Amino acid sequence: MRQRVTLASSIASAALLLSAGAAMAGGWATVTPDPATAGPVAGQTTTVGFTVLQHGRTPVGQGTVIVNAIGPDGQVLAYKARTEGKPGHWVVDVTLPTSGSWQWSVTMPDQLEVQTALEPLQVRAAAAAPEAGGSAVPFILAVGAGLLLAALVVLRGGMRTIASRALQRP
């Protein structure tokens, strides 16, 4: 009887150790960012795309995917991604409020461990608004309109002179 208990206990322990090892080896994924065409602009929404592959091979097209962004000032933002396009492809719309180098990472809470170091996003400063009175366009338009009006007045006056001379001829 004692041998049966010891044997059952040994089998149970071995099964427990093997299942724990399998669980620990389990789910990991790699993230490959899409090629960037232009860097994001501070304060403007931009779409960031990437592909998630389980074990570096199998596209992951379901579950929860979160993109975390850490700004140059330490501000942390989190955005939920959505699937789009080919299998395993995800996109996320982000609005990063300040320019500079933003670190970003992808997490899959309660699913897969993501094992990829991602290049920082270089966020450009938004274009500065023109200073008051700094644009010459309104001035040029006003001068052009004035010249056009003057030309019409002169032309109309000249037309009246030609018409009155034509009426005076016998």
C-alpha cells in the first residue's frame, strides 16, 4: 500500500513539474513595426501599424493588444490596438502631445509575453502658427484689388469719352 502511495505521489509530482515547465515556456510573441513614412507630429493623431507573431512565426489576430508610449518627459500613455489588413497586423491611433523621442512597447495582458525592443518614435514639433501681421498675402490681395478697381474706372471713363465723341459726329 505504501509503495502505491509513493508511486502515485511521484507520478503526480512529475506531471506537475512538466506542466509548470510547459506553461513557463509557453506564449511569447515578436512585434515588427511597419515601415514609417513620416514621423508623428506633436498633437496630431497618427496611425502606427505593426505585426504580432507568436513564437516569431504564427500571426496573432485576436486578443487584447495595448501600445504603451513613454514621452521624453516621462508621461505614459496607453492605447488599445485593433486588427487591420493581413493576419497578425495591428494598428493603433495615437496622439502624442509633445515632440521628442517617445519609447513605445506592445503588451498583450494575460496572453503572450512580447519580446521585441522597438525603435523610439521621433515626434516632430507642430508647425508654428504665423505671427500676427507676418503674412504679406492679405496686403498683396488688397493692393491687387485696388489696382484692378482703378483700371476699371479709367477704362470706363475712356469708354464714355469714345462713346460721346461717336454720338457727336454727324
